[in-house]
Amino acid sequence: MPQYKLCYFNLRGWAEPARQLFKLAHVEFEDVRIENGTPEWEALKPKTPFGQLPFLTVDGFEIPQSAAILRYLGRKFGYAGKTPEEEAWVDAIVDQFKDFVTPLRQIIMAQRGGDAAEIQRVKTDVFEPARYGFFKILNGILEKSQSGFLVGNSVTWADLVIADIITTMKKLGVFDVAAEGNKKLVQFREKVNAIPEIKEHNETRPDSVV
């Protein structure tokens, strides 16, 4: 059995779907959580593959970048899609999500800055148009889904990524669970989070906004 070590900051962020994949697959791993801005991180940073987190170590072999880690684990554990075509769709959905990351990061940074006028500007001019386009795509996929998952008839790592980012938006106050237009996304998130391994993990993990 390979020895896995996942290194990331002490929050959900880019590493959370990887943690969930380990739980889904019932595979033991070392969950190394590092506090950002500490001497520990400053000492580790130059030793990481790309000078950033997360990175996964498999028997000493290092894999950087969250999408590469998730794709590797998804394929290894059977959560990457059941055919090459499904695998391509999993990749496509996550690639589409990456396009949404920049406006999402902007609203996060604006909220951290605390300036009400700037928060409203970013929300109205940048974030909400991007969210509308992203949600339109997700809702279109879910409308066609017979399983309730984004790809095929079982959970994939794309489901974990999207369900977790909805959680982040909810915590940031930019996802309205009561909105009629979000009904399918709420049901989707509930379906993913109801998977026993995911439910148990989510109930015991450290809490964080992102």
C-alpha cells in the first residue's frame, strides 16, 4: 500500500476534495495542515515543487497542483469517470470552474478588505455576472442528469470540487439557499454531502470559511 501525505494550509481550499477522495476510497493518508504566514510555512515553501500548496507525496514522489492531484487520485480510486468521455467531461467541468476562480477570489479579497463600497462594486460588476454564467452552465448539466451527479451515474471528483465551492460561497454569504434559481444546486450539494464517507468527514473536519 502506497504511503500518501497531503500538505496544505489549515483550511478546506484547494485540498478539501482530495481529502474527501481519500475518505471515499477508505485509504489512509497523512493530512499535513500548515498555518499560513508561520515560520513553518516559510521554511517549507522553498522545498515544495512549485513553491506553493497543495502538494501530494506518494511514497516520496511529489505531485503539485490541485487539479493534477485530484485527477491522479480520482483515476487511482475510481472517481474520475467510467469512460474516457466521462473523464473528459469531469475535466471540462473543473476547467470551467477555474474560469470562475478569479471573480470568486476578488469577492473574497474585497470582503477581507472590509470597504463596503468596494465590496458592493466587486459584487455587482465582477462577481455576480460571473456567478450567473457559471450557475447557468451547472444548472444546465444538472437538468440533463438522471443521477443527480454532474457526470455519469456516480460521484466523481468534479462533484466534490463543485459541492465544496458552493459551501464556500454559502459561508461567504454569496449563495442564497432559498433562491428558486439555486434549487438544483442546493439539492446537488445535499446529495454529495449525504454520501456516508463525505458526511462523516465533513462533520469532523476543522471549520473554515474557504
